Amino acid sequence: AALCKLTPGKVYFCTDEKDKLRPQVIASNLQTESFSGPHPSGTVGVHIHVLDPVGLRVPGRTPSTPPEMNRLHPLDNIKTVWHIGLQDLLSLGDLFLSGKLDVTRVVSLAGPAVKDPHLLRTRIGACLDQLTAKELEPGENRILSGSVFCGRDASHETIAYLDRFSNQVCVLREGRDREFLGWLAPGAKKFSASRLFMSRLLPKRLFSMTTDTNGSVRAIVPMGLYEAVMPMDIQPTYLLRSLCVDDVEQAEKLGCLELDEEDLALCSFVDPGKTDFGLLLRRNLEIIEKEG
């Protein structure tokens, strides 16, 4: 109810198709939507792209529109939307009811290096060294505040805290092992997105992933891998190429304003060139912001 009163625009309540959670209030601008399927069907970027895409121009407005009519963005009629997670929504509701901000969170402690993955109740900014004490497999591990796709490295003492918007704490084993001519091996125990290893011919199973990138940074190779993992109606290969060379004008035309780091995480994961496209996207977005 609070969100519906904070904006005259549309409010979308997104749930899993199998989830019975539904809003208990009725408002003219509230609409419930359901999504199903594997990751990234539950990400905010996919929801926005499907329900109410953002972009450079707002329908019905032109650059000649008087400045006093440009309520959405002072720069150039940029359509924007906002999103809020379920736990933040509950915290907001509690703030309106009690006048106190609830900073408790339920987070997932998971990953190949966790002995017993489970949910735990903690607080925003909690010390991750304490949360993971006696919970990890022996050896050198990397703790992430957030998911394995777009989380932040929180292995060092000075930055080992739970981020404001993180709902996961993931732990991976550091991939320090070196393998001589590993690309020549059959790869029965290796994950492959490009059908390069024999593991693609075997029954589906879980792989114990590490931080090893299995190679150094290389050039972009258009093999159709990006299109295979991109759920949005954009051309990822051309967009990623524009991001690599900081061609912000072309990147805007190809839809970069509709994305954040999480939306390109799978492209980084399957990229044979080992490029972190999330960092490149953020760099281009900052250039666009500075240039106005």
C-alpha cells in the first residue's frame, strides 16, 4: 500500500509462478505478474525489460518539449523505473508502522566451499568472517557478498561485511591449481558452455566451481554463446563489442541504458575471452552520465 501511494505510476509485484505470495491490498496502479524458468528469469532486469522497458525517449515527448515538462530526467527525456526487493519492502512497511527501520535480513549461505548450505538471519553490514566461521571446507576460499555472478569479493578483513542489497553469501574455493595443456584433456569433470568437453555428452550433474577462469583474457569470439544466455530482446554481441571500445553512442542504441551488471553476468560467465562485461558496462554508463 505504501508503494502505491509513493508513486502515481504503475507498481508491479513480481513473484515466482509457483509462489502463492500475493499482495493483500487492492490499488488501481498495482499489478501482479508471475515469472518462471531458470536464472535469470527472476532478475530485476528481465522483469523491467518484459513489463515496462526503460530507454532514451518517453513516448509522446520530444527534445522540443519545454523543460518544465521534463519531469522524468533533467537531461533528455530519459525514462526511468525503480525497483525494491521483498525484504526491503517489508522493512519499509515496518518503518511506516513502527517508525523504526528493520535492518535484519534472511540471507543464503551457499557455495561449493560451504559444508552445510542454509538460510540464516542476520543484519545489514554483518561481519562475514563471523557468519562463515566453522561453516567452510578447509583450504583457501573466497567469500562473496552477493551471488557468484555479480557479488563483491569480501575475503579481506577490512571489507568482510554484508552489503546493503545482498541476499546471499557465496563461498568458492580459490582455483590455484595449474593443469598442463588442460584444453587437450577430454574434460569429463569440467563444465563447458561451448560443448568443447566430453562432460556435455554425459548426464546432467552439478560441478564444483572454483575461481579459476581456465585461461587468460582474450579477444571476443562471436560463437553464439552470448545469444544463448541473453533472455532480453537485444543483440548482445554487438552491444558487448561497443562496450569494449567505449562506443557509448552505439551502446545506447543497442540498449545499454536498460542493463546493469547483473544482466551481463551470464555473458561474462560463458565468454571464452574471460572478459568481465559488468565492469565495462558500468564504465560506459559513467561516461554517459558525465557527458550528460
